[in-house]
Amino acid sequence: MGELPRETGALVGRRTELDRVARALEPHRVVTLVGVGGVGKTRLARSVAAQVRPGFADGVWWVALSGLRDAELLPHAVAEALPMSHQTSVPVIEALAAYLAERDLLLVLDTCEHLTHELRPVVEELVAAAPGLRILATSRRPLGTAREEVLTVEPLPVPGPRTAPGAGPETGPESDAMVLLMERAAAAVPGFTVTEAGRPALEEVCRQLEGLPLAIELAAARLSELSPGELTDRLSDRVSDRFDVLGEGDAALDDADPVWHQALRTAIGWSHQLCTPAERLLWARLSVFVGSFDLEGAVQVCGDDRLDRGEIPRLLAQLAEKSIITWEPTAAGERYRMLDTIREYGEGWLRSLGEGREFRRRHRTWYVRLARDGDAAWMGADQYLWYERMHAELDNLRLALESCLGSADSRIGLGMAGDLWFLWYACGLAREGRHYLDRALAAFSGPSPLRLKALYALGLALTELGDLPALEECAAEAVPLAARFGEEEDSLAKSVVAVAAALRGDVATVLDVTDALHARHSRSLDSMLSLAGLGSLAVGSHARIAMGMAEEALPGLDEMRQICEKTGENWMRAWGDSIRAQAELALGRIQEAEHSARASLTVKHRMHDNFGSGMCLEALAQCAIAEGEAERAARTLGLAHQLWNTLGRPQVGIPSWVAAHEDCVARTRASLGEQDYDTAFEAGYRTDLDAGIARVLGGAAIA
């Protein structure tokens, strides 16, 4: 179990290091691979993780920390990498510790050097709570924990010096540095071969670059335009005059902590010097992104009178050919990524150009706009696209929010945090949403429609967290604030009131509020195609079922389905199907309930909506016991418990849903007996979540 990052090139050599790290993970709880930038720590860690994965019953899980700048979100980043959702009212670190306490797994924390101080207590708390946990970290410096084993990753072995000019090649196996250079050159230059005449120059390249993998890869990319001899000559010149050529852009590297390896300075500075002026300018401007970015973002942030927007696609392709950036095909479309060491070099040049502040502002402006566009487009046919895109952009969205909330632009940050309601609520990030919304509401407290929307977004997040007291406070502020504005703001406030009433079991209030909302929004399709509009039908139907009026709930669910089918909306359609399953169960229509629950689960699981997936599994367990299949019911309840175990409150504490769950458990226990129930439940609980849900969706019993 666990998803490792895609390989961008095979690991060369490192057999001794692979075995050494794997052995170190047996006695040591925390192993940190340290070394200079570009030495290959991440690639080595990825290969170690793949090698040791069979030895961890609960898998190997990769946590990329390169793009994280808000240290408070460290526990969130770890939780998001695991098959758990941290919609819980307790601190995320506590939820993480509880989740990991019973598991045997390896966490790989990649690129930690900028967070070592803040990461140290997180690692120590998790290791203390979870005896089966091992942590493998990559960093330019040790984490400094008490239980840490530090292993230094050295550059690759280089060819030995030739004994005399024109002497033949050394006997014995090829050095790892030379193998890497040849492999990467063959990938960059179709038909590339090493000739006897060219071999001495290539060996000299490996020696000049001291076996540093990233430096060698950058040099190999240049063999498409330079002969081996020209490459050596250029590098030799670079070594002799690197301080004069680098100029002001190298100042950041002189002050870096830890300092850069000199060979890497040489290779990156030389690559920079050989880029065209337009390529160098784009390289510098792209350094404002963290994590990955797409073409549209690069064009909008980096293009201006000096850098024509129409030229940026071509320049990106050229930078990718030179190994300055990497191209990544993803579920969110084509994206690009820049290694930290190369990005840091670009940052130094951006500062030397005097453009740092301006292009950080442009980055923030673009992501504020992206949040607004996502808000406008979410309730429609492109939800899967927006789900993938916003998760891919999470590091940059976080950076933009941090920039707004940490400056005089807190009002913009409040608006952005509210616009991202769908990311917090629909895409499995409720706890992180609460973090940002609490900060935004505290930073800009004046009455405004922006504040009301942020309260609305917070109310949705609190609903998933099952935090009724905080939700009641949110509703209490939203109602009088909405009275100062218009119908749209009033609908947002009433939506918060409705979900608060649902959590406390006040179904009469739920019905009054949702019927009023439906009457307002049913004036037009556009008005209904909103969370307030469709939510009035979903939550209102829930209230009718809870009041024993399941038949009366169906017309609202039919209307909801028709709107969603007409507009291509999936997420609220899935909630409608989930609630329809409850109505059909109440009416004794078991096969129809199963069909509705599976249709909902297909969408909810694809969007990693653990709350929605849990409710679907609960309905399927109720269907199973109604059909006399008690063992299937118990296994399905066990599978659902994997999700409830990581959420704030099972069934978010809604009384009618809790009662239905308890009734299902009691009937299943009575049918199987205590021992057989516990055995079947445990089997479902221990089943891989993705595999278990796949079997449920296929109609098969959980293995």
C-alpha cells in the first residue's frame, strides 16, 4: 500500500547505500538521509521505499514537504498523504498519533531542511505513539531528534585519472558517475554513443562535477548541442571564472545554510549562462511557484512586455530539454516542476533583477483568481477536473493564502479562504480549511459579505468535523450579519443554521429553513445550481426521512437528480443518491437502496470524501443485513469503521444516522453471534480500503 512518486529516471549505482539504509530502518525508528542539494537523496529514498515496502503490513507512504511553507500545516500534510481524513475536532497531531498507533508502516518525509525545527516535535510525538512506525527523511541537515540515525549520501564514484595523455580506459567496471552521464546523454541525444575519442572528455566532466548526480544530469542535457570536448572546455572555463560570471545572483548561494556543493554551483551557474536571455528570465520568474505548476499559471504569472506570453510554451519546452524543469503528465493535466536547488538559484536571480516582490504579488493574484474561478465553476460539469487541479495546486494555494494573511492584504485572504469552500468541504480538507478560515476571520473582522461567505465556508467545514458547539457559534454570528446585506448572504446564513439544526437533531427547524431556501432558489435553474439551492433539497429530504416521511422525501430527491443530470453536476448528485438510499431503506426497497448507495460511493470515493463514503458503506451494510447477509454486513461495517476511525464523530453525530448505525450493528451481532461478528468486522477493518471499496462497487463480498 502507498503511492510513491513517479520515477523520472532509474537509480544508478547506490546498491551499497540501498542496503545500508534498508538495514538501518530495522533497529532505528527514524533514519535521515542528509547530503548537499542535488546529491540524489530523494531518488535514493524512493528506491529504498520500494525495496522495503513488502515488509510493512500497512504500507509505505510518501509525504512531499518541498512546497510546504506554513509549518503549522505539517501534521495536515502527513495526514493528507495517508489513507485517512482528518476531519476531527481534536488537533490533527492527536488524530495522526491515534491513527498510526496500531499500524505497521513507513513514512517517507521528503525535503525537510526548511522545516527541521518545526518537524522535530511532530516526529517525536508520532514515534512515541506508534511502535510500528518507521520514518525515513531526506534533508540537507539532520532533524535533531533523540532517536535519529543520520546517514550521509555522498556523490557518485567518478572515473580515476588517466595515467598519461591518450592512455586507454581504466580496466574494471564503469564508474557510477560515468554510467549516469552515459544514460542521461542517451536519453537526451538519440543514438548517443561513447567513442574512444570522446571518452576522456566525458570522464573529465564526471571528475569536474565531483560525481554530483544533478550536476551530471544538467551537463548530459547539453550534449545535444556540444561535443564531449566542448563540454569539458566550457566546464573548465566555468570552474575558473565562476565567481566573476555568477555575479549578484549567486549571493543567496554564498549565504545558504547549509552551503551548496561547489560542483552544483558550477553546473547550475553554467547551465544558466548557456540559456538564452528569455530562458533565464522565465527561469527566474518561475521560482515564485512551489510544488508544481501548469502552463496557464506560468503564462499568467510570468508573461509581460519583457516576456511575451505567446513564447512561454516554447520556452518551457526548452527549459525541460535542458533539465531545468521537469514535465509531468498528471490527472490534473500537464504540469511542470522545478527542483528546489534550481528554484533557489532562480530566486537569487529574481532578487538581483529587482523583480522578487512584483512576481510574488503576481503569483498571489493568480491564485486568488483561481480560487474565485473554482468557486464559480464547482457546481457544474467540470468537478472532477477542478478536484484534480486544486489538489495539484495545493502548495501554491497555501503559499498565496499565507502571503495574504501575513500582510496588509488580509481582506483578500478572507475572500480567498471563503472562495475555497469547495476545497475544504467537498475535497477532504475540512481541518485545513478551518485552520485558514479561523486565521482569516481573525485577521479581517469588519462586517462584509466576504466575512459572511467565510463564516459559511467555516460552517461547512465544522459540519464535517462534527463540531456542533463551534457550528452553533458560527450560525449565531452569521444570522445577524446577513441581515445587513441581501438575499444571497441570507441564504448562506440560513444554510449554516440548517446544518447546525441537523447535527443537533432539530429536524423541525431543518425542514422550516430548507423549505424556505427551496422556495427562494427554485425561481431559476441557475439559483438552484448552488450549494444553498441543492442543499435545501438534500438536507430537507434528510429531515423528512428522520421524521418518518420517507415517501415525501422522494420528490425533492427527484428534483435534485434532474437538476444534476441536466447540468452534469456529480458531487451533490452523489449526496442525493446517498440520502435516497436511506429513504429506500426506510421504504423496504432494498435493491433500489443498494443501487443508489453504490452510485454515490463511486463519486465519493473518487473525490476522497471519507464522510460521504462512510455514509454509503453504512447504507450498504444496512442493505446486507436486511437481505439476511449478516457476514457481508459485518465486513462492510468494518470497512466503514476505517473511515469513521479518522473522522471527528461517526455519522458526524446526526442522531437519526447514529440510530440507524446502532440498529444495524445490533441486528448483525444478533444474527452472527458475538465471536463471528467480531471476526467478520475485523476482516473488513483490516481490508485495504481501496480494494475493499472496489469489491463493494463490483457487487462482490469483501475478502
